[in-house]
Amino acid sequence: MALSEFKKKKCEKLIGEFVERHRPPPHIRGQLDLGFRVKGQSVEIFETRPMWRQLDKITEIPMSKATYVKAQRIWKVYWQRADLKWHRYEPDPEVGSLETFLDIVDQDDYACFFG
């Protein structure tokens, strides 16, 4: 089930502000940038960069993901490992708010999100 329109707009605002604070300087954004999407009941933050052999094509590299579980009123926190699969973020696999999720990604204590 997708997020309500109100919750989706709130997510877009919070994540948009987070991404804007962490974006690289404007002069290198063509080589490295951050983006996000809200899809269904999940939010995802990713890097964008030109493909190695096709510089005119942009690739997305997922960094972090949170999925809202309405019945439990929690966000499940994920990170993408080298196997390209999403794994629960074990120090804090569930949080009560999107703000807490963004704090975890910002602190990145275990270098799972920003490397």
C-alpha cells in the first residue's frame, strides 16, 4: 500500500532537504550527485554518476532505503551491500520516524551509507 498523499509530500520535503544539505558542490554535480525517490511505501536515497564507459548515460547507485510499515507505525531501515541486495541495517533495523532514519544515514557510524 502506498503512502498517503500527505505523508508522501512530507517525506519528499524532509528527504529533499537532507539531500540538498549533502549534495556535492555545484561544479562537480555532473560527475557525482545525490538524488532520492519516494515510491510506494519506500523512500530511497542514491548517488548519480556518469557510467564508466558511456559518459553520456547516468547511473544510480543506491545508498539507503526506508520502508514504512503502516500497521506497526515504523520505518524499516536498509542498506545495499556489495551483493547489490538490500539488507536490514542491524544497529537500527527499525525506527519510529523518517527523521530518525535520516539521522542514522547522516551519522553513518558504520560507513554503510556514504562508504
